[in-house]
Amino acid sequence: MLKVINVVGARPNFMKMAPIIEAMNRYPARIQHRLVHTGQHYDERMSKSFFSDLGMPKPDIDLEVGSGSHAEQTARIMVEFEKVCLREAPDLVVVVGDVNSTMACAITAKKLGIKVAHVEAGLRSRDMSMPEEINRLCTDVLCDYLFTTDHFADENLLAEGVPPERIFFVGNVMIDTLLKHRELARGLGLIERWGLKPRGFATLTLHRPSNVDDPDTLRGILEALRTIGEEIPIVFPTHPRTKKMIAQFGFGDYFSSTRQPRGLWMTDPLGYLEFLHLNMHAILLITDSGGLQEEATVLGVPCLTLRHNTERPITCEMGTNVIVGNSGDNILNHAFKVLKGDVPPGKVPEKWDGRAAERIVKVLSRLA
Ligand code: UD1
């Protein structure tokens, strides 16, 4: 029997872990698993609502670490997770993605001599100003099993000297979750209730410190979005970090808090199904998120990424994603191209087929 601890911490972890848990449940005689939530994200709309939307079991253990500086948050997770590892003595810890919880738990387990698996390994932006890039590098260098989403990730790991027998190209677990919930999300009726027309609006997410923590950068982005908003409404489920910065910089006038036929409309963060519903019916996604670049590719919706680089180049090579940076003119040029329909349709990458978690758990079940 393989004793596993699965770790989640922040919003983008939940949809990656849900299909892994489901797949592990198919091996009750071989895999015994427990779920640890670090509590990096804790709000109803950043955490709890995902458990109900995705039908995930409640965490067995909640470390309740909350927010803090990177060092504070990482350290608190490590101290609390070490106690769990000592008490539970797992054979394997599974971490997903690239948030602080991912790195903190990988380091803690490895130092206790516990094997670690990283799902979504090998992604590289080559941008060391991103905390996620540091998390990805530190996690991958010490993991025993590296599960990758595409050939770029495999090549990155091999170039860094990771032995090939540790690397498993399995596909994309986040896409497992998207494909499973797509039809349910399609019919939610939210856009009708909000008076939006299919393909008649854009969706926006913005939360990277590099975009929202500096007032001049954020103002430049909002000016461009205001111009796009004169053509189509832009729905903006707002991350708590961004909401805080908008209030601090006095940028509230760029937004309406009730829906208007045009303009930028701020809403609270949405649940998984509501957000998927919105994105699949949008004409354009504007984002600085990592995962949304992949979701847009599978949904076939054009995506503009407001960053200077991406750790997910396959979404540009094959999918609908374009890296536009954060200067107003570039954002506008690309957005108007999309609105004119001047964009090629994308293709879905290999093995983004809904079966990635099954492939991962097949590998892990052989360790039992
Ligand atoms: C984290 C991840 C980022 C991921 C993002 C998705 C790291 C380094 N960053 O960034 O990769 O894309 O999650 O959302 O792990 N807050 C709340 N309620 C919550 C959680 C946070 O109000 O439930 C506020 C707090 O003021 C906190 C701030 O948001 O200080 C930032 O949260 P934090 O977890 O530090 O980073 P994110 O920006 O969410």
C-alpha cells in the first residue's frame, strides 16, 4: 500500500488536484491518500467554493497558514507541513503547480527523506522576477517523479540534467477538469442573467504583482482596457490583491460595479463553473494568469496575455494565446485584431485529452 499526501494551497491548485484524487480513488487496494490544504488561500471565493464546484473531498488537514510575505508564508507552511509528515509518515507527497505551497511542501518532504512527485513540472518562463519561476525551479530540482504537460517541459528538464527516467509526459490535469465540467458549465445561464450576448463580451483577470503593484503600469493597462471597453463590455472578476491595489491607487473610476452595456465591470472572484461558463462564451480573454492561457487554448477562445514571457509557450505555438506585454498600444492593437476576427484558430496540444490524471496515477500505482 502506497501512503500518499496530496497538497493544495492556492486557487490554481484545486482544479489540478481534483482529477488526481478521483483517479487515486480507483486504486483503493494500492493507494491510500490524504489531502492537506496549506490555507495559502482561505476566502470562500478563493478556496472553499472550488471544493463544492469540483466535488472534491474536504481536506483531511488544514494548515491555516494564511497570507504574509513570501518568506513568512513559505516558512509557516514548512513548519506546519513538517509536523504532518512526521505524524503521517507518507511514502510520497504529491504537489501541483508553482505556488508557494508547492515549493514549501516539496522541500519539507524531501528533507525528511520522503519521495516527492510534481505535477506540471518543467514549465519555465526564464523570468526570475516571477516568484512562481523560483518555486518551479526549486521544486523540480529535488523531485523524484516529474509529470509534464508538453514537449517544451520535457526539453527544459532534460537540459537541466534531470534523468529521463524521472520525467513522464502525461498531459494536462487542469484540462482533465475543464473537459469534465465543460457541458455542465455551458448551460449555467449566467451570461443570460447578466444580459451578455455569446461572443459579445470579453473576460479579464489581472493579479500579477508586476502588473498590479506599480501605479503607472496598472494605469497604462487600465487606460487600454477602457478603450476596448468602449467597444464591448469587459467582465473582470477581481482578485483580492488587485482589488486592494485599485483602492490604494484611487483607480476606482475606471470601473463600474454594476453591469453596463459597455465598459469595465468588476465582480467578486467567481467559482470554477461560473468562470468557465463566462470564458467559453467570451470573444476574447485578457489575462496575466498562467492556467487561463491553457484553458483558452482548449476552449478555442483568443487569449491576450499581459506579460512579457510565458512558461507555457505551447499555448502560443499551437493554441490561441498571444503574449502582448503590458504597454497600452500593444494591448489595443491585438485586442482590435481579435474583435475584427483577424486571428487564426488554434489547435489542442497532444495528450490534453482528459486522461492526464489517469496516466499519473497509473505510474504511481506501480510504486505500491
Ligand atoms: C498566488 C500565487 C500565484 C497564483 C495566484 C492565484 C504564489 C507565489 N503566488 O498569488 O502564483 O497565480 O495565487 O490566485 O504562490 N488574499 C485574500 N484572500 C485569500 C488569499 C489572498 O484576500 O484567500 C489576499 C491577501 O491580501 C494576500 C494577497 O491576496 O496578501 C495575495 O495572496 P498570495 O497568496 O500571497 O498571492 P496571490 O497573489 O494570490
